[in-house]
Amino acid sequence: MAEEDQKNLHLPEVIVFGPPSVFKIYSLQFSSKFQMLKPWESPLPLPQYLAENAQNTRVALCSGICPLPATVIAQLPSLSLIVSTSAGMNHIDLTECRRRGIAIANGATVFSVDVADLAVGLLIDVSRKISAGNRYVRNGLWPEQGIYPLGFKLGGKKVGIVGLGSIGLEVAKRLEAFGCTLLYHSRKKNSSVSYIFHSNILELAAASDVLVICCPLTEQTRHMINRDVLLALGKEGLIVNIARGSVIDEKELVRCLQQREIAGAGLDVFENEPRVPTELFELDNVVLSPHFAVFTEESFRDSYELVTGNLEAFFSNKPLLSPATF
Amino acid sequence: MAEEDQKNLHLPEVIVFGPPSVFKIYSLQFSSKFQMLKPWESPLPLPQYLAENAQNTRVALCSGICPLPATVIAQLPSLSLIVSTSAGMNHIDLTECRRRGIAIANGATVFSVDVADLAVGLLIDVSRKISAGNRYVRNGLWPEQGIYPLGFKLGGKKVGIVGLGSIGLEVAKRLEAFGCTLLYHSRKKNSSVSYIFHSNILELAAASDVLVICCPLTEQTRHMINRDVLLALGKEGLIVNIARGSVIDEKELVRCLQQREIAGAGLDVFENEPRVPTELFELDNVVLSPHFAVFTEESFRDSYELVTGNLEAFFSNKPLLSPATF
């Protein structure tokens, strides 16, 4: 056990899964306030580690990409709270949490604007070929080959937002400034916006030049963007995904991109991260980023403050800062 | 002479320099309306070509990157109009045009929104490391190396617009939607906007987190962004240039980027295009594009229509659609 951890034995215990990126960055700050249990530093298999160290631990901290299935939750008999750094909760077994009465505090909207910024950045990049142009210049092709293929204008384009939550609304606000026409699909119509609502995802795709995927991953949204939706989006259509990889049927997406059945994609998320289908590496009409839509210094500071705020509230019997309803 | 050109001998003559990209794309359409003289297709040196073919030619068409110096203008004794596809006119000898009473029709604001879109795209790309992240994923580094370095949030950043013309205003409008604070430097204060005016470029740089260069290239703006301005922008500062390469002292920019005296740059333009300083190819904190800020299908169609509109107006003695004042 590290010296810093020894000193903190009197502090309240938090078991960390993943660990979340914010934990890696603010490790010292977290460890000065809580006794952080780090199973990945132990040679023990996880079940044995939990059995020996975490039977009285009341709080777990996890990221949005670290699964917390019922089998793991079952090994934490004292668990009362899960703090997730993400807004999405698809990685946690919510049925088991409901059954046990375990509360969840999530990342709320801390990351929404950064995710929206990246979504717009990916869309401009794909439509205006920025990453491809950057490659062209760096490979020394400009003097040899001259004029670069034309991109697509953003203004006047119909952009279909899939999931008009806090991220989708931020994306829409930005794209309005570019002169785009906004459409959306969501569980229900939002009466506070004037964007065109489509209750049917196929109809939204057919009416849109671009789809931006901003919805949570649930059983209802898994593979919602299937081959039919992609074909409805069409040969000139672009797709941006900053939600979760599995909202799109990735095999079909790869096939549509390879066969130019859609025009391009900007993808921050994938079905089997960090594995990315290598067929995509060959394609000039896609921009790939390593699930880093939330990766700004400013957001991580905000995330650190929200996580510690939730932990401090819990340990002092005050209301959570960002309690999730599920 | 090609068959299509033979048929068009009765059409009004236009001498083409460059040629502009829009001419390459709409070559057939242009040639159906005008007799387009194409010196680059002739084996003759330009002076001889002009002496033999263009002594009665009244109109020249050029792009923004093809110089039209006094020596060339002098070889066109009948020249009355220059139609430039660009908004900028730094490539034309304006003194000679004034002396001869030659009118200029320029590209007006056809390309402004596309240029503004690319400026914002480059800024998001640099601050959120999109092209660099794309390279990381395509090089297969994500599974090996995991978490990618953090970027910078756009919201709350102070963005200094250098040159608040039609492009600068479009950039500002977009960045407002991202929650940026707008500042600007321009020849004079614009009383119709609430952005913070700085009459001094050094003061603007010192007050800004980001500079976006949107001004025309003139004798006053050449190397306006010098080492002092870059150092005033500072170690955390980003710069985007979609104006002309020579507005920045490129050698100093390269040095500041190499020595991390500024944090990064998004560059669509360079001092000696298509040559780009190869030192930049080594740097992860720059995004380079091949002067393609205007390269969208939609803008080229608009540009084609504006150019033909100006030519038709001239040949039928009507007012030009986009007469330039200079």
C-alpha cells in the first residue's frame, strides 16, 4: 500500500472501477479526501479483492465505459451509491440497482457542451474534409496534385438530431448559427423548440442530409441506426456519432461507407472500443476520434468537482448534487 | 483549337488567368457563353500569346491566387474589366487599374460563410485535437496507448477576430453559439456589434485566447501578425488563419509553434503556396489544409453564377453585380 493511501485509512471508503479518466488526472486530490480502493492495483482477481476489501464499502465510482453488471454489484453487499462520471448509465445494471435501492449520481450535463462542440467539429471536418486535407498537405501532395476535391456547405443543410437531450440541444443551438435547418427524433416532442419533430427514425433519416446521434444507449436505441436508416439517409448523407457505438449497427455502417451508400461519417464512439473496424482506416470519407468528446481540461475539472461534491454530500447525509432518475 | 472553342468565335472574348478553380469545374458552361482564351493551353510564352490573341480582349477572369501585375495588364491594351473570383484583390495591381480606369468585379461575399465555417472547423479541430486524434486512431495507437491528451474547451474562451468584414462577422456569429467572448481588431470600430474593439493588434492578442485572421492582405496587414503579436497571444494561445498566408510572419509562426510559445494553429493559407514549411509536418499541434476554405460544391455554383452575371452585365452595358471599390 502506498504511503499516501496508508495515511487515509480513517477517510470514507470509495471503490473505484475502470478507473475513470478524471480519477487518473485528479488521483491525488481524490485520495486526500477519501480512501480510494483501487482493485486494478491488486494482484487478486476482482471477486477475491472485493470479498477481502470492500464488504463494508458503501460507494462505488465508475466511468461511462466500465461495465457494472449485477454480478459485480452482488459482491458489494453494503453498496448504497454509485457515482458515474458519465451522463449515460447504460453500463450499470439498473434493474439490480432498483431492486437493491442503490442510488446513482451521474455526470449530469458537465460534459454536454464539450460533446456538442466535438459533434459540430466532426461534422465540419467530414463535410469540409479537414482531416483528409491535413493528411494531403502533410503527405506533400499539394504541390504535386493541386486542387483538392470539393466539400459540402453546411448552411441550408437539414440536420436530424437523434435524441434531443442536453447534448442534442447544444448541438442544435450551434448548428442554427451555421444556417442549418434542424429536425429531430426523440422519445417525445419537445414543445419548447421549433425544430421539426419526427416520431419515426426512418422518416427523420429520409428528410435529413445529416444525422447527429446524441441519444443514450438503451435496449430501445441499440442498433436503432440500422441498414434501412442509413439507406434512407442516402448517398449524399453524413452521420456523426458522439453517443455510444452500439446505437449504430457498426457492420452495416462500415459496409455503407465502403460502398458509398452514405457520403461520410464522423465517429467518436465504436461498438468494441478501443477496437475500431480497420476497414475504416482505408476510407477518406470518415473521421475517427478515440472517444474523447469529453476530453477537455475544463470539463475534467468540473467533473472532479461534481464527483467530490456528490461523495461529500453522501457521506454527510446531504442531498446528492446530481441524482439520476432511472 | 478544340471543336467547342471553334464554334464560339462569335462570342465575346474573355482572357482567363490561373485558371480559377470555378473555371475548371464549369469550363463547358463558360465556353458556351463566352470565347474563353486559355493561355496555359498554348505553347507560346505569355507575352507572345497576349500579343497575338488578346489585343482586343476587354475582359480578364482570374482567381485570388493568380498575380495580375502591371506588366501583364500592360500587355492587354483593350482591358476594361477584371473579374476576380475572390473577395480579396491583393493579387491585382490596383494602382495600374486605377490609372487605366479598369473596373474590377470581385467575388463579393459568395464564399464568406464557407470560409467562416472552415475557420470554426479549424479552431475546433486544433482545440479538440480532431485531426491528431484521427491520426492516433488510424495508426492503431488507441488500444496500445489508451487515453488521449486533453484538449481545450471552446466555451468561455476569448476569441480575437482580426478583420471584422463579412467573413469575420460570420465567424463571430458562429462562435457566439459556442459561448465564446468576442473581441476584434479592425481599421475602425463597428458600432453595430457589441464585441470588444481593440485598435491595437498587440493589445487584442494579449487579451485573447485565440486569434482568427480574417482581414484582407494589404501593405498595412502584411506580417501584421509578427513575433511580438504571437508572444502576446501566449503559450496557451491558438491561431487560425483563413485570410492570406502573408498576414502572418510565417517563419516566426513556425518558430513559435516549434518552441511551444503558442499552443497551436489551424492554417488554410501559407506564404508560398502550395509550399508549406515542412517543419510544420512534424507538429501535432497544427492542422494544415490546402487553401480550400471556399471549396464547396454550393459555393462554386454560386461563384459561377456571379462571374457569368458580371460578364453578361458588362457585355450588355448593364451595371456589374459586384463592382469592387479600390
